[in-house]
Amino acid sequence: MSIELDATEYTFQGEGITASYFPGGAGGPIIQGRPEMFFSYQDHHQSKVFGEEDVDVQQVDNVGALVSVTLVQSQLDGGPITTFTVLVPAVGVEPGSPQTFKTKSITTIQAATYVERQLFPALQAYKVDHLDGTASKWAALPL
């Protein structure tokens, strides 16, 4: 059974990673000529923001949502790709009353598909991080 993510902002921190997910967008300043921010990611090496079309959300029954973004993608077709996926549980949250939770993220490094399989038989390598999460719901602003 899929459960809708009802918070307006999810933040994740731990092991040198800080990330935020905004299911409905409007997270952070709107920059003219850029898409509305739906996800932000920062670690010791990089800081990135992502628009709605760059965020992949997969609902998994009895697990929650898997929210993924591509951190690094080779310019070569079939080149290596690095993705970041965070597990987002369904969290009951009310405006002004954030809820905390524990979760995990998976950073996947996909090797180049043109590499000989005999040299590198596993095309993916995974790094799992333990994160502290907070789900918040913003109160609607009066018009």
C-alpha cells in the first residue's frame, strides 16, 4: 500500500551529508531562469540542487518512498553514473510540529557499461549512510 508523503519538507543529515527534499517544490529561493528546487544535496565534495524533472520518486509498498537524484553522470554514453537515494518513510506531521526519524541513504556508483565484465563483474558499488531525518509541514500562507 502506497502512503502519500504529507510533509512539505524532509531534511536529512549524517556522515557528512546534508540533503533536503521538497515534495511540492518551492524549497528555497526561486532563481529566474532556473527550475523550482525540489531536492538539494551537499557533502564534503559537492553541493547541488535539483528541479522536479531531476528527482525520481518510487513508492515501495511497506517501505516508503525511494527518492533519487543523479550526482555525477559521464558525458560519454554508457559512462559511469553516481546516484544518491534516500529512503523516506511515511511520517505523520502537523504544521509547526516537526517529527524526527532515522533513515538510510544509498550512494550507487554505476561503472561504465563498456568496461569488460571479466575485469569488473559487478557494475554497481554501494555506500550506505545512516541519516537523521526531520519531516516538517509548512502552514499555508493567507492570501
